[in-house]
Amino acid sequence: MPIPPWRATSIQMRSERASQAASDAEATVVIQRNVDRLIGLIEQACASDEKPALVVFPEFAMQGPPLHMGVQDWIKRACSSIPGPLTEPLQDLAKREKIFIAGNLFEAPPEWPGRYFNSSFLIDPSGEIVLNYRRVNTAAFPSVHDFMSDYMAATPQDKVFPVVDTALGRLCLVPCGEISVPEVSRVMMMQGAEVILHPTNSKRTDAQEAAKLTRVAENMVYLVSANVAGPIGFSPDNSIFGGRSHIIDHHGNTLAFQDDAGESVAVSAIIDIEALRCDRRIDTGLSNPLLRARYEMYVPYYSGAHFYPPDHFRDAPMTDTAEVRAALAIARQNMERAHILIPLPAGASEPVAQSAH
């Protein structure tokens, strides 16, 4: 049956950081304030004359990022299972309002003890969690790539980069800076994704804004991006702000946008899945990036690409993000051999970059 047009709303909300609390007990209070604020904003969106069928809330919205905290300390202080105590009130709200809720939290799954993930999830109107994507490309957090062999053996292939078929169309989640990794969105499109839900927590950069538009254009997907209001998570002194929640159609047209970092549910627009499906079938030359794609030509290049080492933390989970430096050293050596990086002169040290996630 055809899917009627439906409304999506980005929840642009402020978020406090559990990592900056004085104790674990105080962190619990901080997280609860974030959850209460999130629920209030979703209820506000649902009470409007333009009630959404789906909402997206920002990355780090409930817990903030770990900042300086070690892995085990962060698991103890702030992480949750999915489903779990942090998703339960959202599941109840989705069921009560009959809406989809998409967002992000730091997950510590019991089946992978000692590890946490930056996970993005989707709740359907029955209150069920129908999708959970554990972010692969990270800088400051553990990744499933750190123990890829075990994770891939235990996880069905369609759950590694998951796409779910719903009453609103085929949906996927790509968090924050991973929108800058073309392969993630591409693999999800190859599994049928029609809408990318993008919970983010990011400062203003031309590169990030360009990445959002590029992923839309090259995959012919809608994008619903929800950024944090107020300061971003990776600004402990609150000097760098978020904003720029954005909804873009499958041709790259802006449907809704808020440039400032104020708390808001105003970024809201209609998603027309049937129009997307029709446009994907029309032969418009290279303006349709799907029909004329020649993926087979790229396979040997990808199969030969071995840079960042998989399974680097297979035997023992990461305990501190500083431990990634050894993996980065291996990646640099591999990229030097591939002539992507130029070797440093003898005795020179690696340049130091600002932290990113």
C-alpha cells in the first residue's frame, strides 16, 4: 500500500554532561533532568497543530559525552542497555502518542561486558525498539570494529548497518560525524534506506554541513538531523554552540532549518516517501545516482584497503581512549605503505590535533 506523506520533527534540546557531575549519584540526577527535558519537548511537539509521526533527538542528549572518563568509570556512571532504564520512558511515550522516536545513548550491552558503544536506536508506535545501530567509526569511543571478528560472528549482517522497514518507509540512523563517512550511508541505502535519521552533537563546520547534503544527494534519501541546543557536548567550558537542526529532501532541498542554538521543536517538515520512490525509478542520467552506479569497479580497491587495524581490542576491551594511539600508529604505517601519507622525516614527531569524535 502507498505510504501517505508524514511529518518529522527535530528535537533541538539542551543537554547536561554526566561526566562533569561531582559523583555518580549526582550524575544520575543530571541524566534524569535530561530525560525529563527530552520528554517535555517531545510532548510539546505532539501537542502542536502539526503533530509529528516521527521525532529525532540529538546525540548525547541524555548522558552527555564521557569527556575525560575511563571506560569502566563511564559504564558505571552513565551507560544503559537498549532496551533499558533510559529507553523505557521513551518507549512508554512512543506508545502513548503513537509516534516513532529516534535518538542516541551510550549503551553497555550485557552480552559484551567491559565495552560501551555510541548507539542510535528507533522506537516504533507500539513502544518496541526496532533498530539499534552501534557506531563503527569513532575517535573518542570504543567501536565494534575493535573486536570485529567476534562481533561479526555474533551479529547478523543486516544488523551491523541496520535498516528497518516501517509504516513510514525504510529508516536508518547515522549519528553525528559518521555522516562524513560515505560508506555508512551508502551501505544503508544498499539495504533499502529511504530516510537517514541523524542525531548529532556538533559545532558549526562547513564540512559537516556539506556532508549532510552530500549523503542526501548521492543516495537519494531524506535526512532528518537533530542537533543539540546550547553548547555542544565536547565543549566543557560551554563556549561552542550547536544548532542547525535540518530536514532535507531527497533532491537536496531544505525543508526546515534552524540556524541558532535555541531549544526548539520548530524544525518540522513533511516527508513524501512515494515521491522518493517514484524519483528513484526515473532515468535522469547522472542526476539519478542510483540507477547508473557501477559498484563492481570499486570492489578490488576496497578489498585491498587495510589501514586502521580491526580487532585491536579483541582480547581485552579498551580501558582508556588514549589506548587508540597504538592503533593510529599502525594506521599511519599502513597508509604510508599505500602512499596516502608521506613518512615523517627521521626524528620528527606526529602533529597533535584537537580531539574529535
